[in-house]
Amino acid sequence: MGTIEMDKTKHTRMGGLHNFRSEYSVEIMMFLVFLLLCALISVLTPRFLSAGNIRNLFWQATTVGIIAIGQTLIILTAGIDLSVGGIMAISAMLGGLVMSNTSLGAGITTVLLTGLGVGVLNGVLVSYARLAPFIVTLGTLSITQSLTYVITDGSSITGLPAGYRFFGYQRVFGLPLYTIVLIGLFILGHIMLKKTKLGRFLYAIGSNEEASRLAGVNVKFNKMIAYSITGLLCAIAALILTSRLGAIDPDTGSGIELDTIAAVVIGGASMSGGKGSLVGTLIGVFFITVLHNGLNLIGVSPFWQGSAVGAVIIISVLLDSMLRSR
Amino acid sequence: MTQNTLLEVEHISKNFGVVQALKDVSFPIYEGEILALVGENGAGKSTLAKIIAGVHTQSEGRIVFDGEALACKTTREARAKGIAIVLQEFALIPHLSIAENIFLTSKEMYQQGVWQNHQKMVEETEALFKRTMIDFDLDPNEKVQNLSVAQQQYVEIVKALSTNARLIILDEPTSALSQKEVQHLFALMQNLNANGVTLIFVSHKLDEIFTISDRIVVFRDGVFVKEMETSASNEQELIKAMVGRDVGDLYSIRHRAPQDERLLEVAALRNGFSPETPYNLHLDRGEVLGLFGLVGSGRTELMRSIFGADPIMDGSVVIKGKQTAGKPLKMAIQSGFGMLPEDRKNQGLLLEQSIHDNIFLAYTANRAHFFRNLKEEKRQAEQKIKELRIKMGSVNNPVNSLSGGNQQKVAFAKWLLVQPDVLILDEPTRGIDIGAKFEVYALIDQLANQGTSLLLVSSELPEILALSDRILVMNQGQVVKELDHSEASEELIMYYCTMDLDTIGTIGGTHGNN
């Protein structure tokens, strides 16, 4: 054992910077690749770095980003949430209906409560009924999407009250409100993961559920919280998206589960839980956004973009496993 | 014994990255002997065994087998030469039958290279069973997944025989076996040996080494330390060679006078393992209560139901006046319980999380506020690491980068931070080396002297005898005997844990009450 121990002591002496480097090794790697991608695209098309396009990037990253925060929490517990798109759709749609018939405030409350409600339902089924997260959320995805069509008979809601534009168009200190919300939620989430009990428990549960339980962690409750937070985040994302678009479509959010999962994975999280961070997820979100945006600007057919995203997912996981086996 | 050299290990070194696992190791293996390769965890004994069997390839040096230099890059090549290894993790396919597993890669069992000759496989398997001269009463058509660990190991050994192995290496073969199964394995080893098969037995269990081996080769930190004739050696000498210093008596008896304060009272507790048996036991402050029973006697189940890890049927568990039976685990822990589970890897630790986070898991779950005080955590973690002498690089390293003994110390540290009054220890020294064992024993002693009460489950008799103030013996789900340390002996305990329950009843064994 002597040689191994000596080797490790050397590392500690290098102190805090080294700790940061070893804790975020995957994230740093992905960030460098991300910078490389940005450089490449900006060489190919000068429009990429224009102020207008950068604003555009932040808008495109908003919805996926907000939901990817929740997805990260769930994936840390070794779970998954496929129902995020469905939660967006049904919460926006129910909220829109309430809004048209009563008041703006009641409508917004409905959006948030619906999102939270479906999240809690997911959480209860996963934690207390011990069902597989994949199956539960596949089921609730299907149900929420179908109910969204049922309640409006497949049509969109337009003519939303003027006040509703607040979420999509309000500016604070010259920045769009939604950008501040996105960054604020990431910072809050990061603090939650690193500095609170709940954060520690999510890592612990994903790493070893039984050991966590035997140490006194309330595994079921904490898992349920992760799904509930995600439901609420879906509602917030739905508010911002539909406000900006000025209409509530029944297919709001469709396909977003894959983008959020991809962002989390590109950010270095492990699907088997216990490993990942919101720093990584933030990089993953912008990675995907920039990739789509850049390919559009260069004029690559949208048909090809799926291949690009898929390749990035696989390569990032490959890099991760190579980094780890070293 | 004729001392023909069967295999010669010549100047073998092995590096894994920057870690040197073996340094210039040389020694002979004689034909027809049972050789024990001995050393603490990480000493290099398993690595050498795996190089001989083709699992690993050496960085330097050579292996000469039967006068010919070997260069086996796979276990298959080694098997073809007559060397087979039975690893701790078996290489069996669960949903295939015994016969199919044994002859999986044997060309003769397939016609035109495709069609399996089922009849021939079964017959040959039965013939091999006979050659072992041990009757396990196995059906060659039985699926491997339905076999016990001991039976699967037997299949692995038979598989080795099927390739006419002249040298069979057993890597820590007894780690998952009960005492009875170990006896079985030893009988099998002796039969094979009598048939001219040379055996290498990799182990760190002293009593087993002295029971079965002819000769012992000791490793420490990747270096060959010593070879000795088993009959001309003793435990003290062997421990000294393994640890590299004089360690005194491993099982020096430590007993203490428990204080007259009842900390734990378990009354009429019934669990799913043995629904008809009500358990009654009690524990005073500063007392170590040993619980001994064979694998499957229900000792782990009893511990888990006292702690509250598994649901119970009825009964009461009162710790310091508080009823915890049927309550959530968190309440049991906050009332003063702690438990180091039997299976460190699957139940005790968050393997890929940091040492820091592991040490703080129970504290965070039961004592901490919502926001963590990272500075204070760091200070306390460092203090515990110093106290328990956990050998590590950084507290941010994952806990699976530590040796077994240091992992177990992390598991201890986790509970010491919440300062339990009653700490349940289920096999606290399983899979850790002798040096770490000493430290665990000293820690148990220290905790008891400081007023913690301990419930100690162990399948190592000397351990139970040395540490316990009182001993409960379990047999088939029941507590059949309570012994004071002054009257307990290995023979007496073995008697009560192996006897037929009716016999014990007639000689006046109480059922654990007093």
C-alpha cells in the first residue's frame, strides 16, 4: 500500500486549486471543448458573436436550462424524468384556461400549482410506491400530454392578457428577466447542492440508497422533493416560454426531456446517480444551444442537427469514461 | 515429500500505472504441495496469483512452469498449459447449467463446432464429480444461479479439473463461506492434492493457513518476505512476518466492568426471519455483548430488526427509556442507536463519494441544520481522521480509493460523530487486514470504556471471545445460550451453535432470558 498512499499525499499539498480541478475535472474538460466549439463557429460565421445572436443564445438556453436544473437533481438520485415536456404543456394550458376565465393572478398560480402537483405525483409514485422512475414518468408524460389536448380539444390559447407578457419581455438592469431567472436558479441550485443537507442527500441517495437509509437519511422524502422541484421548474419554464410566444400550444415542451437529459449527461453526470453538478449542466445546456444555433447559422440542414447532438452526447460520455479509467 | 519444482517465480515485478504491486519476487512452487500465499490486503499475493494464471501480465521477470517459460496473456492460455485459477468473483454464467458452464469453451463437446453434445457433457460432468471424491449431490443440469456460493465454487474447481489442471490457484476461497463449508472445501482440497494436483491457497486467515497448507510464502508491500514450512511455524511468527513488527497477541483478552445502567432493553421482539421466536436481550452502559452464530442463524436479521432497518412483527426495543420499535430509523438514531452493517460496500458506504461526505452522512442526516457549516465539518472530519488514524491522501478522494481497513474506519468515524449510546457492529473486521483489526479491537475497547455499549456480531470466535463481556449464541433463528466471558470457550460456543435444538433444550439451555 505504501506507494499508493505516498502518491496521494503529494496531491493534497497542492491545495485548493487542485481540489477544484479534481472535483470538476469533467466540467473543465467539457468547458474547454465548449470554448473550442465557439471559436470554430465564430471563425466560420462572424454573425455568431454578434450582440443579437448572443441574446438569441440566452433565450434559446432558457427553457432547457431551467428544466435541466431539475433533471440534474433527479439524475443525481439515479432517477430520470421523462415527463418534463408534458408538465410544461398541461400546466401552461390549465393556467391559460383559468386566466381566460378569471384573472391573471389566478392563472399564474394555476400554472405553478399544476407543475408542482404533477411533480409531487411523480415523486410519490417513485418514492413511496417504489416504481421505476423511467416507467412512472413515461406514464405521466403520456397522460399530461393527452390531457392537454383533451381540455382544449387540440387548439391553442391566444389572446393572453397584456400583463402575461411580463415573464417573456420584462427587462431588469438592461437584461431580460428570463436570463436573470435562469442564472439565479442555477446559482440557487448550486448552493442547494453544495451547501445544504438536501444537496448532500441527493448525492448520497444516488450513490448508495441503502447506506443512506441506514445512516438515517429519509430517502423517500428527499427523492420526492427532487421530483417536486422539477415539476415546479417546468411550470416556471412554461410561463416564460408561452409568455414570450404569446400563445399556449398543446405541443408546448414536446421533446424537451431529451434535450435536458442530454445537457445533464454532457455536463458529466452519471445516469447511475451520485455524480454530476449544476456547473456541468450549465455547460451542457449552452453546449447544445450553441451547437444548434451555430449549425443553423452556418446553414447546416436541420435534418443533420440531431446527428450532431447525438454524436456530442456519445463523445462526451466516452471522454468521461476515458478520463476516469486513466 | 519429493521436492520437484513445478513452477518457478523468477524476479517478477508488476506495475499498475505508478503503483508498484510487486517488486522482484522469486520463489519456487513444488509439485504436489499446498502452498499458502499470505499477506495483508494490498501485499501483492493476489496479484502474483493472477500473473501465474494469466489474468495479469508481469511487467518484468518470468514464470517457469515445468521447465518451460510461460507467457500466458489470458486465463485460457494458462488453462491449456495446466494452470487454473478460481477467483473470488466466479466466472460462471448464471442461467446456464453446471455442465454447460464446465464445458463452455471445450471443443470436444460441440459437433461441427456448433451443436452441443448434451449427453456427453452431463456424463463427463458426473465423472468429474466422482474424481473429486466429494459428494455435493449436484445435478449437472441444474442452473448455476440456483446454487449456493459454496456450490458455485465447487463448480469452478470442477471446471479447473476438466482441463486437467496440474496447478489450481484458489484466491481467498473462504471469504464467503460458512465454517462448515470451509471444512468441505478443505476436504476437497486434500482429495485433489492426494490425486497429485498442486494447490496455491491465497489467504490472510491464519487458522485456515495452518490447517490446510504445507508451506507458507509471506508477502508485504509487494515484496517477498519469507517462506516457511507450516509445521515449523506458528501464528506469532506469521503475524510478525505479515505486519513487519511484533504485535503481541492479536486476541489479548479485554474485559471491563459494565456500569449498572440499563441502556437497551429488547423484549419479545419478533421478526420475519424467525416469526415464532421472541427475542429478549439487554445491554448495560459500557458493555460489549457478543452475538455468535453460523451464517444463516439469524444474527444479522436480529441486529437489523433491533436497529429498525427492517420491519418487525411485534415487540419492544427501548433505548434509554425511549421506545423505538416500529419507528422511523431517524428516530432510532436520534435516540442513541448506530449500526455498522455487515456489507460495507453495499450498505455501509457511499463508495464513489468523498471520504468527507461519508464521514458526515449520519451527522448530516440526524444532527445538522439545513445549511451545512463547511468549516466546522472540515475541522471535525480532520479530527476524526487523526483519532482513527485513517490513512489517506485528501478527504476529497472517493472512499473506494482506500484499503478495506481504512474504509471500515471511515464507517466508524461516520457513527462516532453522532455519538451513539448503543453501537451495533455486524462483522466489523470482515475483509480487513490484521493491522487494521488491531485498531478496530482497540477502538471497540476504548468506546466501551467511554460508556458506549456495543452489540458485536462476528463469525470469528477468537474475536468474540476476546472482546465480549457476555456472549449470546444463536442457532437456527433462536438465541440458545447466554454465556458470561468467564465461562465461555470456543468449544462451548461451537457446541451450542451447531447442536440440534432439541438436544440443547434437554440440557437446560435457556432461551437467552435472564
